[in-house]
Amino acid sequence: MEENLAASRGAGLAAPLARWLAAWPLHHRFAMVGSFVTLVGMAVIGSLVSTSIESSVVRNSAISSAVYMESFIAPMSQELASSQRLSDGTVARMEALLKQPPLSERVVSAKIWRPDGLLAFSSDADLIGRTFPPSDDLLEAWRGDLNASFDDLEGAESLRERESGVPLLEVYNPIHSILTGEIIAVAEFYLDATELEADLRAAHVRAWAVVALVTGITFLALFGIVRSGSRTIEDQTHRLTAQLAELARISAQNEALRTRVEVASQRVSETNERYMRRVSAELHDGPAQALALASLRLDALMRRAGVTPGDPEAQMLRDCLGEALRDVRDLCSGLTLPELEGLSVSETLDLAIRAHERRSGVTVDRAFLHEPAMMKPAPHPFLICIYRFVQEGLMNAFRHAPGARVRVKAHTEPGRTIIEVQDEGPGFNIATRTLGGLGLPGLRERVESIGGSFEIKSSPQSGTSLTMSLQTGALW
């Protein structure tokens, strides 16, 4: 639980920090983050270089000192190959040797260790013959390794060295038997490291100065490159922002123009419907009434003229008048639409299908459900388009596929309403046939004018399908 809370707090702090950094220019972010990374890298590299320099200098100094000391002490220590301790004469000679130049100028003190921490010799005579716990460096020397370090002088055997008050370099050097080559003892001696420590300090300063200089120059060079790239990116961003703003403005203008075109197309459709209703009314009230009156007056005239009802000429004239009257009435019925205001898509489909069945005597299959979306009232221009689509599709099937089964399908999909008129007639090859006339091309223009899509599918012996797809947002 506490770990989850800590993780959530960390994530909560990281998000504002990331947003704060993102608000700065690229070269500023590089300066902040890069300086931190550079300082950390400089510290790591400087520490590695300083440590390497110190290890190399100390080891080289230890090797040279060990070789120098071994030339004096190793010959006098050979009796330890067969004895646990040095003779009194050997001890006296070693003490005298360490007190004379040049050893006295370099060596502060010396010890010779036997296994298990026994001191066979020491510059402090009181320690000879005593046993002390062996240190890690001593054990490593017994394994044959030469090692050296700046000692902290914490052991009881280092009391004399602590009292010297100078920095000391502690060196452990294995002593080998001249005859067998085996390690018979370990010589430990302390060198005055005052000059060595000063040289190391100067080397550290030089190393850190070089690392800092190289790191600073590298950082400044990278910062210059990033700053130049950042300015280029900012310029490009400003240009892209301006271009996007211009594109957004043009897109808004195009969208406004498209909307105006669709609205204008809808108004044209409504205007055409009003004109067709007016023409239908004019035909119904004018020529249709005149033809009906002419038919009645013809009967009266025939009675006054004494023409018998079965007269062929009179019957032909009566039939011509009746046929003309029917044609005018059929034309009026085709031009005027049922009252669609306030209807739904399903109700409009039913009206169009029933009108076709009434005129043609053909039964049309219905393959649409009264879905809730299709039961809502739709705008009048879209209902007109739907009605005309079904009307034209059914009429084309009646003309070009007489006797074939006809079906009207409708369903809704996310964001769209799809209406389809299908017939099982002979069909045709769309690739080789040009659709002429005013019906289907005009229907395509009507559908596309309100933001819909129109599609024809047909192939020989596979029937024909007309599909209209309208955006649901345009309907409701």
C-alpha cells in the first residue's frame, strides 16, 4: 500500500515537471538537463581518472621501493626459511641498516612478518615476538601479491607510525627463499609519503582541470548545435502553425461553402417540388377540367345531333377524350407528392411503396424494420429525397424488369441510414452501359446534394440494386 502511494506521488510529481520542461525551448531544456548530466558525468570520469592515477602512482612507487628494500632485507631474512625468528645478530644489523642513509631518509619503520601474524622483526623492538591478527593486505602478500596503500594506522602494531605525524605509504612485499623460491616472510615497511602525496594532489588537480575543460568544451559545442537546431525547429514550427491556421481558415470556408451549397440544393429541391405541385394543380384545374367538360358536352351534342351511342366515330372520339383525361390525371399524380411534412423515414417508405403498388398493380416486398431511429420525424427535404429515390427505383424496376420480384430494404448503422431498392430482373453491365435520361443521374444529384451517397450495382442475370446512404446527423 505504501509503495503504491509512493509510486503515485512520484508519478504525480513527474507529470508537472515534464509539462514544465516542455514549456521551455529545446536549447533551454538541453542546458538544464545537459548541465546536470554533464556534471554527473564529469564527476564520474574525474573520479575514475583520479583513482587510476593514484593507483598507478602508488603501485609504481611501491614497486620501486620494494625492489630497493628487498636488495637489503631479503638476504638477511633467509634464515627464516628454517627458523621462526631472526638471530640477535641479524636483528642488530637490520636496525643499524635502517638507521643509516639512504634507508633512514625513505623508510620510517619496517616489520617482518611470519605466518599467523608473528612479528620476526620490527623497528619497535618491543613488538618482536608478538602476534597480531593479520590484516587483509598482509594475507594478500602471503599469497604472493605486492600491495601498497595509504595506511590509516589503526592497529596496535602501528603505534610508532602514528606518532611520526607524516603521511605514510604502507608497502607489503613477499620475501622469497633464495633456494626454493617459496615465500618465507612478508616485509612491511612505511615510506614517508609527503612528497608523494603532494605529487598526487597536483596530479588530481591537473586531471580534474583537464576533465572539466574537455567536458565544458564538449557541452558548449553540443549546446551550440542544439541551439541552432532548436531555432530551426522553432522557425519551422512557426511556419507550420501559420500554415495550419491558414488551412484551418480555408477548411472552415470550404465547410461553410459546402453547407451553403447543400442548403441551396435543398432549397432548389423544395422549389422544384413546389413548381411540380403548381404544374400539377394547373393541369388538374385547367386541361383536366376542360377535357372532362368536353367529354360531357360531347354526349349532350351527340344526343341533340341524333347520333346513336354505338356510333364508331363518336365512340372513338369519346375514347380519345377519356384517354387524354387519364393521361393528364396520371401526370398530375406523378408530379405531386403526398403530404410528407412531419413524417418519419418508415412512414415515407410506406407511402412511396403503396403509391407504386396502386399505380402499377405490382406487390413490393418490404425488408425494413420500424427501428426507433427510423420512426423519428425527419426534415422535409430529406423525406422528399427518400420518396423520390424509392419512386424512381421502383419505376425503373417496373419498366426494365417487368414481372421480377422487387424489394425495398432499409436499416441504420452507426451514423448512417441506408435505403436500397432491389429487383431480380435481367440486370445489365454497368461498365459498358451509359446511364442516360434524367431519372438516375438526377436522382444521384438529388442524393448527393443533401450530403448522401448514391450507388448502382448490377450485372447480367443478377438483378439491379440502387443504394442511398444518408448521414444520420443530417436527419436528426
